[in-house]
Amino acid sequence: MGKQFKSVATSVAVACVCAIGGLTAAHADTVVRLGFAAPLTGPQSHYGEDMRNGLTLALEEANAQGIELDGQKAKFELVSKDDQADPRTAVQVAQQIVDEDVQGVLGHFNSGTTIPASRVYNDAGLPQIAMATSPEYTLQGYDTTFRMMTSDTQQGSAVGVYMVKDLNAKNVALIDDRTAYGQGLTDQVAKAVERSGGKVVSREYTTDKANDFTAILTNIKSKNADAIFFGGLDAQSGPMRRQMATLGITAPLVSGEMTRSDTFLRLAGDAANGTYASLAGVPIDSMAQGEKFAAAYKARFNKDAGVYAPYAYDGAWNMITAMKEAGSAKPEKYLEKLAGLQRSGATSEHIAYDKNGDLNEVSVTIYEVKNGKWEMVKTMVDSGK
């Protein structure tokens, strides 16, 4: 009788342990891996770091919320890769990310890397939210491509209008670095200049590795341009602005969001004053939740947020929100929710995508360097049509 009771008790105990073990397994964290790629080394690494920090902040906040997906508590992890801002490396990195069994992709940064990598992700059925601004990215016919910020079509159009209407630049010279970003943005500026009644008097080309623009600028000087637009990186626009001053070119330099940085100010030095740059959206202190985001970023990383951090942050939350609405991290289940997303974020109260994956809300802010600092001049809206 004693042995029988002991046997029954043991069986009950084992059953209880198994039941508890099963309960624990049912509520164990499920790891949701999100791919990320950007330049994390080289002259563009500060862009990649800024973007990664914004993503990291979003994922850490999501993990603190205890979001449940596919019946389990989700733990979000970022799978980071350095694409070196190189298209060939980007394709290799994209395949590595796919092979690591991710559920979505937040990246790449450059248009020239994003476009070829997007084919890899689309073939794998992975939704991708990229920083890339080239129109081509979302015009490939993929239902997996989405943006974190305004496209070149929208931004370039606003800049072209500003130069002609506000700077009274009737004759405009253009320079681009032949990257997908630089050429694409400059193409849109050219269209907007002519649409606004201005004239393109010169178009010159360089590379994203060049640092001597004397010959190009000398040629432009002979054309008496009222303004010079440069489509490219701060690593080039900084030296370019100094060389303009050396050559006695008084026409203002105008550029895109990659020039609106502290790196440009450092490289251009005293010559930086009077330079204009556009930036998608509005200043961080005018964003829907910009001040809250800026404070959280400073507390987490002990430095101020850069240009791209809040857009990366919203991009991550766009994907996470779509997963929450679908109740699943499976791409085939949340992709439709991402396409139909409507949410209020750090950068805007009205985040939503059009049929191509471009953001519906379009605003562009123009900045000018005054006394060695970037100051907002004007926020404008242009359809880019």
C-alpha cells in the first residue's frame, strides 16, 4: 500500500512538473529577428550609426512592452551588417541577412545599395523599410518596399522651387556624384528648376570619393550661375564649399539632407556660412513627438540624435505596429497591415503609405548655415508631380 501510494505521488509530481514545463514553454519568448544594413565603416559610417541607434531605441522600447506575436511574448533583435555603401557588398550582405532567418528588414541606407538588395529581399518575401530616397526603389513593382522618409522626387521638387522662387536663382548649375542618390536627387531638382521658370546653365559630374572640384567649379564660374546645387555627401560638399570660396564664387551652394550635418560644418569651416540644405520633414523640435524622442535618444546614447535617427525609429515602429495588428511576425501575415498602416509616430502624426510604399505626407524643410550653425529657413510642401 505504501509503495503504491509513493508511486502515485511520484506520478502526480512528474505530471505537475511536465505541466509547468509545458506552461513555461508556451509563454517563452519568441525571438523576432530584423535585418539591418548600412555603412558602418568608412566616411559614411556616421549615417549608419545614427540610423542604427534609432532602430535600437525602437526595438528596446518594444521589448519593454512585452508584445505578444504568434501566441508568445516577442523579443526583438537587430541583425546588423556593414554594406560599406557599396552595391556589390550590399547584395552579399542581403543574402546573409536572409540566411539568418529574419522576419523583416530595416535598411539599407543608401539608394545605390538599397535598390539591388531589395531584389534579394523581395525574392525571399521579406518586407523592407529603407532610408533610401531614390524614386526607383519603390517603382520596381515590389509589394515589399517601403520608405522611412521622403523620396528624392518630393524633396528635389521642393528644393528646385525654393532656389528659383526664394533665392531668385534664374540660372542654376548642377553637380552630382553619380551615385543613385546624388544623380536621382539632382535630376528632380533640374526638373523643378525648369518647371518653376529657371534655367539649368551647367551640369557637372564627380564621384563620391573625390575631394578636388577646382576644374568643375572653374567651369561653372564662367557660366555666371545664380546658385549651385550639389547632389552628394557631406564628405564632398564640405571641401567643395571651401574651394568655391577660394575661387571667389559668390553663388550659394545648395544641397540635400546628407549635407545638413555637423560633418559638413567641420569640413567647410568658415566657408560654410550661406550654404543651404534640404531635409525631409520638419525640425526635430517641431516633429509630432520630436522632443520626447530627442530626450530618449540622449538618455540612451549620451549624444544628440542626428538627421536620420527619428526616421529610422519610426521605420522600426511601423514594422512592429504592423506585426502587432496582424498578431504575427510572419511576413505573409503582417505585410498587408504594413501597406495599410496608419499611425502617429515621432516624425509625424499621420504616417501612412501610398500604393508604391512612399509616405503620403510630404514636407521638406530648408536650412541655412548662419554663424557656423544650421538654422531653419522655411518648411514647404510640394507634390513633386
